[in-house]
Amino acid sequence: MAPLKLGKLPDRKTTKITFTASADLNALLIDYAKAYEVEYGQQESVADLIPHMLEAFIKADRGFKRKNSNSGITHKTALKND
């Protein structure tokens, strides 16, 4: 099986987040959580995976990085690639 784009989650404090997702997106998130468990041997909830998936998405968005570097947004340290 090919490795997942999302690496193993780091140790972290939990944060509760609530949002509305379509039924199709919910099914995909559940499938991703199952694939994560198979890949890393550790079960993680969808709610725990979502913030890390969003962070990985934003870090990989070249257009956002380009605009962010010229916009003066103050949270640049959170968007640096590790």
C-alpha cells in the first residue's frame, strides 16, 4: 500500500472543532481514518485527523503561500514547511 500523504500525527493537546460536512465527505473522512489506522497501527478519530489534514493542505498550497508572503498575514510561522 502506498504511504498516506498525511504522516503520523505528533503528540498533541486535543481541540474540539465542529463543522458541517456533506455525507460524501463524511464517508471519505471515515475511510481515511481507517486507512490511517492500517498504515500506522493507531486508531485516530476523524475529528483528530481533520486539523492536521487541513494544515497539510494549506502548507502544500503554493498559491496561498505566494499570496500570503505578500499580504502581511501575521501567522506565517504556522505555515512554514517542517
